[in-house]
Amino acid sequence: MDVLKAMEADAGVSIAELRVDGGATSNDLLMQFQADLLNCKVIRPEVTEVTAIGAAYLAGLAIGFWESIDQIRDQWKINRTFTAEEGIDNTERIKGWNRAVKAARVNAED
């Protein structure tokens, strides 16, 4: 949430969707929580290990298997889109997040 808000402030625009990848994206509860907390769409692709597949795509591009980046882009497919639930008050969630960040900082100092 903090990173997204900083990005919005720097860019001067609201971010309407967040495309996610990695192992944690298999957790539907986490993805829905992010959509609710960020109040934006969270989009999970079919292939979530983007680093590995990106390396494979680049190798394929280098040897001529793929003719263009557009061809590679067309391979990206949505698995699921999580949208913020209407009418959620995130005040308590944000307070909890801030408490967790503060606790992590205190623990890091020990």
C-alpha cells in the first residue's frame, strides 16, 4: 500500500490496476485483501513465475523462435481479476498495517 501510494504521488495519477506475479499470488485471500486495501483491480496472470518465463521469452527472441515482442506480449493471459468490494472501510485495516510496520521496525532494531 505504501509503495503504491508513493508511486501515485510521484506520477500524479491514480493506479487503477495492479498486475501481480510470484508464488504469493496463488493466495486468493491475499489478492482480494490487496484489491480491497488498495481500492484497485489486482490482476493475476496464468503464469505467475514471470522472472523465469521472461528469461525463456528473451532466449526465444534471441534465437528467432519469437519474431517480435508483440508476439510475446500476446502470450500473457489473465487467470483472475480481483476487484475491491464496494463499501469497505479500510480505516482499521490501514491502522493494523501501520502497527505491523511499526512493530517490524522495532524488532529490526533489537
